[in-house]
Amino acid sequence: MSTINNRINIFIPLLGSLLLLACNKDKTLTGQGSANAGRDMAPGEIILTDEQISANDFATGRFETKTFHQSVRATGMLDVPPEGKVAISAYFGGYVKELPLLSGQYVKKGQTLMVLENPAFIQLQEDLLEAKGQLAYLESDYRRQKGLAQSKVASEKKFLKAEADYQVMRARYEALRKKLHLLGIQADQMEPGDITPIIHVKAPISGTVTAIHAQRGMFLEPSDVALELVNTGGLHLELRVFEKDAWKIKEGQQVVFNLQDNPSKEYFGKVQLVGKSVDLDERSIGLHVHFKPSEEVAGWMPGMYVEAAIQTASVQEAGLPEEAIVRSGNLHYVLMQTERTPGERRFIRKRVVTGNTEEGYLEIKNSRDFAENAVFLTSGAFNLIAE
């Protein structure tokens, strides 16, 4: 008797577990049991009641004709024109006396970037003032000798000597004046009391300080780069495309691109220039792309990585919302409605060949394999196919 009781005690919990498992099996969707109970279903067929469609926010729809752009993928970076990048150095060496800048600081054209000091600057100014005084004397003597020579009062030899001395000193004065001009010293109105051992190195463009290689007290050679400036006013894209796609690219084509820090945000530009040479290492050509400036663009910097698509052509083709297509490995599927009766709908999985994406729609390249009025599950297909 005890053996029978033991068997009953084991059987009852086991039976309860099996019943619980059977009850839970059809609860993936709200109300699913009422749809499939007692119905004949073809292999792979899914039946949904109107109640389930409403409760699970499913939606159906037909093919929609959309304009899909064929595109060529490209990568590159933000850049500025060569004239927008400046390496600041000094024409003549000197000790860095002042350097009141920080990396990232914005400077205006003509603003002092640093102050250099060198006794050699004094010598240049002294030489110029001496040349200036001698030039005035030699010019006067030259004009006097020229008048005497024309009047046959003085020999031509003296005139030629005066002319040669004047021209030599004039050349020396002009050379010194231009050297001082390179140093930022205006020599035309210079007086002895204006001589200074320092020069102010000024910004040749407006822009942002991107690098500082000098420091106070160091001797800056003429070949040394003290600062680097970048003006982002001409910010643009420099892209690369593989040579096999080069023939598709033309000036004026629209470019859709995004930055690495926000891949979902799209920006637009146009191809301005197409390279005419192939990089032998990468087997690619360069593209120059312009885009409209905006407040958002103002925060971009040269060197930022960009992914882009150059729109090379457009086609009118049937499409479905991206949510209607489910990817399984390398294949894509949709749920097509096969029958609609009062209170329920039947669907079956069908394979589709997808193309380009446009504003949330996927191009269906084999749309002609379906009836013109075919109906598809456009929302919620993923969960049903995945099951």
C-alpha cells in the first residue's frame, strides 16, 4: 500500500508540471491560444487575431514606391585648406621674452603671439640708420655730379663714381629696410630713439592655437616652429573612394555623411572636386566636399573621422519599412498575409532581396515576385519570425 501511495505522490507533481508547461507554451503573444486552437495551419504559417494585432501594436501595409539613391561608400576626415593652417616661426632668431597664449585660444589677425629679444635686432636698426644718413649724402652728391657732368664742368668719371656709390648705398638701405619689415619694424619713420632689442611676432591669420612648441627663455631659431594656428572657416571633407568606384563620382553629387561621435546624425554636402590621380598604396582617389556652415559645425575640428555615402544615381522602386524586414544570417524575410477572415489573419514567411535604405524604408529588389496588392506585417515581424 505504501508503494502505491509513493507512486501517486510522485505522479501528481509531475502531472502538474506538464500541465503548467503546456499552458505557458502559447503565451508569447496576448490571446494567442484563441487564434491557433483547433485550426489547421500550413508549415511556417502564423495566425493572428484582430485582438492580438491590436494588443501587440502590430501593423500591416503594402509596398510603397520610394526614391532610393544608389551610393558609393567613402571614408575620410574634416580638413581645412592649406592657407588655413599656419606654422609660426621667426625670420630671425631670438630669445622668447613673452608668450601669453594657451593651446585652444582664439587669436585675431595682427594680434601679438609672442615677443622675441636679440641684440642683433639693435645692430640691424643701427645699420639701417647709418645707411639712411649716408644715402642722403650720396644722393645729394650724385645729383650734384650729374648736373656738373651735364654742364661739362666736372669729369664724367666723378659722376660715374658718385652714381655707383649712391646705387650701392641705396641697395643696402632697401635691403635693411625690408629685413626690418620682416621683423615687424617700420623703418621709414625710424629715428635713433626708436631702436629696440625686441620684436613682436603677430598672427598672419585669425584662428585657433592648435599647438605651442616654444616657451619663455628659450632661443628660437629661424627654422623652429613656435606655434601652429588653424582657421576653420574653410572646413570641408577630404574623402577617399576606391578606384573601382571612381568612374561613378562627379562634381555636384550629394554626399550624406556622419561623424564618429554621433553615427545616427546625418549631414549633407556636395562634391566640389574629384581627384585625378590614384593612390598606389590604397588604390583610391581623393574627393573634396563642401557643406553649409552652421552653429553645430562651429564645434567641429580638422582631423575628425567621417563616414560618407556619395549619391551617384536614384531609382523609383518598391519599398517596405525597415521594421518589416527581419535579417537571419545573410538572408532577409518578411511576413506576407495569405488570408484574411473575420477576426483573424494568416501570414507566411517570405524571403526578400533588399537594396538601399531611404528615410526608414528598405528597397525590395524582388518586389515583382509578389502580387501587386500583397499585404505585409510592417510592425512586429521580428518577434514572430524569431520565434
